[in-house]
Amino acid sequence: MSKITSGIVLFSLLMALSLGVAFAESEVAPMNETENATENVTENATMNATLNATMNATINATENVTVETTA
């Protein structure tokens, strides 16, 4: 083969490899989005539970102090 033909073949192989990698990464992306969504739901649930527990404890403590001082 001539140098030009060898260059074209090498270039074609590299382009095919690049396209293969690009398509492989695009199929991995939805899995990452699913993992991110799951992590976000878990974090939100944890934060909400913590905030609710803290707010309830604060309200209960405030009500107890109010009842004790007025009684």
C-alpha cells in the first residue's frame, strides 16, 4: 500500500473508534441520570425527615414551656 492509502485507512479506523466511544458514552449517560435522580430523591427524603423532626421537636418544646408557665 502507498503512504496515502495507509494514512486513509488509519484515519478511517481512528474515526470509527472515536464514534464507537462517543456512542458508548451516550448510552452510559441515562444510567448516570438515573443514579443522580435516585440520590436526589434519597437526599430530599432524608432532609425532609430531619427538618420535620426538628420542627416538631421545637414546636413541642415551645408548647411545653408555654403550658408550664401559664399553669
